[in-house]
Amino acid sequence: MKVVVFEAEERERGEFDCLRPAHEVVFVAEPLRALNAGEHTNADVISTFIYSDLGRAILDQFPQLKMIATRSTGYEHVNTAICRARGITVCNVPSYGSNTVAEHIFALLLAISHRMPEAIERAQRGDFSPFGLQGFDLAGKVFGAVGTGQIGRHVIKIANGFGMHVLAFDTKPDEVAARDATFSYVPFDVLLAKSDIISLHVPSLPETRHLLNAKTFARMKTGVVIINTARGELIETSALIEGLTSGKVAAAGLDVLPDEPMIREEAELIHSIFNKEHDLRNLVANHVLLRMRNVIVTPHSAFNTREAVLRIVQTTAANIAAYIDGHPQNIIPGISA
């Protein structure tokens, strides 16, 4: 079989040696796009990260495609309806960095609570006055965890370690986990009303799009801190900017933004003006967020530790090998082998 690995970094490529020499493995540094899809139309298997385009127009260029191995947990960048219709197996990486992402969440939160970007910038200027840099303790604060999957539960453990009171919301509560850890499940409105910090750990689905919006921000405490390392579409950007400007939201730590791939590439950003699939207002709003003093934005790097990336690549290579051997694993819901 021919396996094409897009968005492939040099350091990751050795992990796919298990597929050689029985199968041809091709590495492409760039994401899969319309511009380069035509070079690899005879692929049987393709592997991508989340910045590749796996929509209908692209998939139609791969007539013999049998499997997609996404190097991510989320798979909203894959047109699963087309895959189901064509019998294309789609596999993901269900778990690779529960602790990794949870640690990044608290890196963002601590940077906010201790005013770290401003403090570092001031010290680099040679100004060692602490005036105006007063932060706040995490101990005693109410931490609202939206989603209690593997990442959410690890976040709760860390919050417990800081002495925070944890409230959680999940459409499928894990009452056993709640008994074993120090947190309580509450209705979503209660979490919004009582939390000092709200952190999102849910997938991007039609029902979670703009989970935080003007109406939900209105139900929050004044001075709430928002942390999002999940998916940018969970927050209505204009409503977040309004909350940050009015003081309803004291600060935000964001590892994801809506239309994030478009922001990553200037050429794509320019092209998006003529692309109805992307809302130019979101793109402009995101640029506003990047420049706000009470917002910390990282470039979707919560997953990016040596250990987590290694787990991602190893699981992906194992997914491809298992499929080739006739025993596919980690198939996403709704996709049959």
C-alpha cells in the first residue's frame, strides 16, 4: 500500500519505519490542500494532523483511498459522511496527552493569575517595580470544568492540588470519578454562575458550537477567567471580546481560535475574503484577541511536548499497521471498518 503522511516533521518520521519495506511511505511537510493533493492521488492511506483539508473536494481526488489516520483526537476536519459512503476507515488517537494538555491549562492560568507576561516584559525593560502587577491566588477559587473526559479529570486533579473548589458539568456524568475525586457535578447554569475560572474540555460538535456566547457570559460572575484549549468554535469570539472589554471577563487564556488554520497562513487568510466557508468577522475578531492585554494566546501548542508527540505518532503508525493487518483499531464512531 502507499501511505502518505502530511504535516510530517522530520523528528517523527522514524516511527513509521514499522510500515517499511512492505509498504511505500511518503512524507509531506505541508498540510494536505488542493494545491498538493494532485501529487498523491494514488494513496491508499493518508495521515494528517488537524490543519489538513479532508473535505469532499479533496477526498474526491483520492479514488483508491481506503484509510485516514488522523494524528489527533478530534476529527471534525474529516468529512465523515463521505468516508462512510465510500467505505473509508477513519482512525484517530483517542488519548495521548491528558496530563500534557492539563498542564498547559494551568500554565495559562498561572500566567494570568500572576500577570507573568507583563511581569517578564517589565523586568526585561529593567523596571523592577511590582506596582500594577497584583495577581490573585488560585487556592480557594471555584474552578468550573466543562467536560470530564480524560483531560477534564486530569485538570480536576491539578485544581484539587492547588486547593481549588471544583464544579463540573458533563452531559454524561461519571459519578464514580466524582466520588473518587474532589469535585461535584452541577447543572451548566450553576457552573456558570458560581465559577471564578471556567475551563473547556469538550469536542467541537454542532451542539457545542458557541457554547459560551453572549447569553452564557451574562450568567457568569463578573471578573471570571476563561480558559480554552479544546476548540475555538466553542466560544463566540465577538461575545468574548465584549466580555473582556466590559470587565465581565477579567482575562482569557486561549490555545485555540475559530478559523485557526486560516490565521496560521497569510495566503489562506487573504484567500478567505473570497471563501464563504470562513467568516471574515471571526478572523478580524481573532486578531483583536491577539492584541488584547488581558488575553494570552498560544498557537495550539498544548499538546506539543516530546512525550505527547511521540505517543501521537506511535499510535498513528500502530493504527495504520493494524488496518493493513486486517484488525483496525481506534476507529471513530459511526465509521465501519
